[in-house]
Amino acid sequence: MPLQGSAILCVWNDADPALEDEFNEWYLRQHALERVGIPGINRARRYRAVADGAPRYAAFYEADTLDVLRSETYVRLLDEPTPWTRRMMPAFRNMQRGICSVVASLGEGIGGAASFWHLSPTPGEEARLRAWLCETVLPPIMRLPGIVAAHVWEGVAAASARPTTEVALRGGADRGVELVLVVEAQEQGALDRLRPPFRAHEPAEQGAAHVDTYPGYSLLVAFGG
């Protein structure tokens, strides 16, 4: 499995244009490194959208288990932010964040490009939608040229709900995550040929109430692993 662990912390966001250059330095020099310094968080990846896509940034962190992302060490980091973090938290815009279980993961390695599809299940249809993504959607994707890996993540609402100092500094609750289909490729062209990975009507037929298609992203940096 290309992911290092069974749990994911994932984030999508824009940034205050007035602070964006400093925001990117903070992410590179401090924020991601703090996270991978926590025992059990094995790797961090950060991406930027190609062209003018939004949200402009995506990041995710691979953890051994969900318990790592509930641990005292991790929660203390959220409740005791550094001065630089305190300055940067209000710069987040259009924030979506979730703690997820890895439901399925195929392939090997890290792609230089990635795309994400967010699916919201119709109540009572979660299992059917999850099974369709894992059993019907994922395997054919892996047979396409240039595809490195593909994953399905499922948000764990209770794990994401705890208020923290960082959330307060961002000025409000983050949008959550339900089901996410992730596809990694060698380069953006492979993802352009992939889109969409399913026919427009299929998610609704398989129990999805709504689908959000996010832009293609280029990998900026990976730490750990």
C-alpha cells in the first residue's frame, strides 16, 4: 500500500493573498515538520492547484492509526500553537479539513500530480457508495497509463469535531469530509485524460447525494517516509 498508515489528516484551503508568501514559508519551514515530528505521523504532503483552480492548496498527513490523530501529543500541538502559527492561522480561507480512515489504497509510490473527488452519501447509503468506489471505480483507474496510486478515504466525524485553539484562531469551524476519492499520477496530463473517473449519473445511482470535483494539483513537497 502506498500510504504509510491507516489514517489520514487531510486539508484543503485558500490563503489570504496578503500573507500568502509567508504562509507558504511557514508551511514549509514549520507547520508540516511539526506534524511529522509527532510519533505515528509518518509522512506529510502538500500540493498547489494547477492554473487557477480552487481550493488553491491541499495537504494530507499519513498516520499509523486514528488514535495518533487523537493523541495527547497531537492535541497539545493544536492547543499550544507557536507564535508563527498564531499569526498564520487567520490566513486560512475556504478551509476544509477531515480526519479519515483509509478504506482502500492501490498502487505504489508518490505521484507528482493528484486529483480529489469529494462525495457526500445519501443517508443510509454510505456502505453502498463506499463499496462502489472501492470495488468498481478504483481497480480500472489503476490500469490507466500514468496512474501511480488511488485511494478512498472516509471521514470520521467524531475524530474531527473537537474544538482547538487553532480552529478558534481560524475564526470558525472547518467544513468536514465524508468520502474522498484520490488519484495520483506521474503528471497532470494523465489526470486530465482520466477526468471524470466515472459517468456523471453513476454516483447518484450508487448512493451519492452530491459530488464535488476539485482541481488537479501538483506536488509541492513531501516530508517523511
